[in-house]
Amino acid sequence: MPLKSLIKADLVFAKQDVVSKKRILESVADVAANRLHCDKEAIYEALLGREKLGSTGVGNGIAIPHCRLESANHTAVVILSLQSAIDFDAIDRKPIDLVFALIVPPQECDAHLSTLAEIAELAQSEKVLNTLREAETNDALFIALDSLL
């Protein structure tokens, strides 16, 4: 499923004041729980479990926390830009300030991999990243994403 079709305005948050990896995962779990009608603790634990396997900080200031969740009935993508960059144990050892979090039901694993690849490709364009970082409001970030995809 193309990333553009997964992005929903109510799951896009600009300039969030989040100060740690743990708080990012908690924030993602909180907003995704409402969208997926799932337990936020289950989402948080699944995201945290994935991070324990290796950081999802992919470099260039981007993190892509993701997990499979048995109780999810569809894929949710939560997007955050951060007020200030934070340490996320990224592969390039640089702090992150853009988060693309995916929560996926088990039956959508193939689509999950292509969505991860699409986000990773976005992360290669400095122009795209700068456009996303410049968005000051949730609406502006959503519009920027929509126009770039």
C-alpha cells in the first residue's frame, strides 16, 4: 500500500516537544491506540520490543519505529516532527527530529516492507527532509507530506 494512502491528517503532528525515545514511543502508542482501537500498552510494548532488536533510527535525522500487532485491524502511520532533535541510537549516531511510525497487522507484512522502503527512500532527499522540518503546524506538515508523495 503506498505511503500516501496511509497518511491521515489526525496522525500527523508537527513540532512536538518530546525529549526521549521512550516518550516518542509512548506518544505514538497513545495516538495509534485510538485510531486502531487497540490497547496503547500493547502498542508501546510491541514498538519497544522492536527497538530492543536494533534501533530504527535510520540516519539523516529519521526514525522509523515499527511493529506488527495482532490486534490491529489495519495499518496506521503516525508522523511526528520534533521541536528539538533527540538521541535515538540512530545508525549514523546523529539525533533524530522526524519520526515515521508504523503499526501493522500481521496479514499486511508485505505491504509493511514496501512502506518501510518508501520512507527510507524519502529519507535520502535533503530537500524533502528540509520541507518536512520547516512545517510549523500539523496541517502544514500534512500538506507538505501530501505534496511530496
